[in-house]
Amino acid sequence: MESKKRALVIGAGAMGTWIARRMLDSYDVRITDIDKRRAVELEWQLYKRFIENPRYSDYEIIINAVNLSSSVGVIRKLRESGYEGTVIDISSLKRAVNDELSRLRATTVSVHPLFGPGARRLEGRTVLLVPVKDRDAEAEIASSMFSGAKIVEIDAELHDRLVAHTIQLTHILSLIANRLMVHDPDLLGTGSRLMRYVEAVSLHSSSRLIEEMLRLNPESRGLFEEIRKTLSEIERGNYEFEESGEMKELYERIYNAIDNGCI
């Protein structure tokens, strides 16, 4: 029987453990974290696979799943070690990460799953692929690792701008709603109730991830300027908004879900 390839997941946070768990059937997985206290938080199946001070050359595949502020440092250590296997990075920001990945002798894959560790299936999910060296080979690896998900290619600069105007914007709006909105469910209208759902999804991420994305993304400053400009326009009486057929369709689907007890 052919032995499984050995894979190391660096980072025992929520997303790192999600990936490690997903890889168990196909790979001989180990997981590591600089914070050894993370080990005791792991389910038994992964706890027994936790390893301290791994030797990178023992693994054909290494997944970088550490927090944003540590990602570049981990990749730099892999480069300094002379690692020549396959490195897969799942960071939420890509410009600095991809620049460091491009210096590795290893095969590199830079992806950003547009979902969190609560995902139970990949059908209907999207994974962004940010090419580093060989887009075709990298797309093949990404498709294999995230089988069932839609792989969408995007360059690093556009990726970080997209993150600012989607994920980070949602975080900011959720933080505002969390601080200003009435929380009593009996006093909430339909829109307010749905905003609470958005809060739950958006703020389920750790406050550290939200802080790091806003601090480390060069696009954040421009986003805050646009928010201030938009608020100023609204305050002056400009209430225009873009209405599309998609919005009407979403409105009808939401009310159907409410009527059917799904929300």
C-alpha cells in the first residue's frame, strides 16, 4: 500500500485546524504552533498529531496558516531552511506574502478561502488563487486541495483592494452596528435582524484578525477615507443608492426564507 504524503500545518488556530482535519484522509498530517497551549485546545484526533519544533524537510507539503502578522516571518524561515517541497499559504492579505513566496525554491501556492472554519462543505464556496510563479501548476494544486470549491484567479494588488472593500468593510459596518444598534430582538425590524446575522458571521472572526487586516492592508487608509466621504454625503442629504435586479431578487429570497421559518 502506497504511503501517504506527509503534510505539516503551521498554525493551530481555527482555520489551521479546519485544514488539518480536512487533510486527514489523504495525508499523514502533523500540526504545530509557536503557542504550545494551543495543543490542549485541539480535538483528540489532532492533539495526538501536534508536534513541537518540526523539521521542515520531513514534509512534502507545508500549509502556512498562522496569523497575518506572522505569515511573512514563517515563509522567510522556510526560505532560510532551504525547504524545497510545496508551500501553501492561506493568508487573507497577499502582496507582502506573495513577494516572500516568490523567493522560495519550493513550489508555492497562495490562496485565500472566502469562508471560515465553520464551512462544512466546499460546493458553492470560492477560493481566490493569487499566482506566484506557475499559475497552471498552482491552480491544479489549489483545485485538488479545495475540491468542490470554485477557484478564482486574481493578482495580489487587486486581491488586497478587494479584501478592503468586502471583508474589511463588512467588519467595520458590523462593529458600528454592534456598538450602536439596539440588541433586544423584540425591538428589531427585518433589516436590523438581518444586520445582527451579518454581525454574527463577520465578528465571529477574532478581534486580532480584524485588527491585523485593518492595520496591515495598505488599502485600509483609502477605505476609511471613502467611508468618511460617504458619511459626509449622507449627512448632507445624499441618500442615493445603486438599485439592481439582483437586489430585488435578494429581497424576495430573504422574505421567502423568513416566511418559511429559515431566518
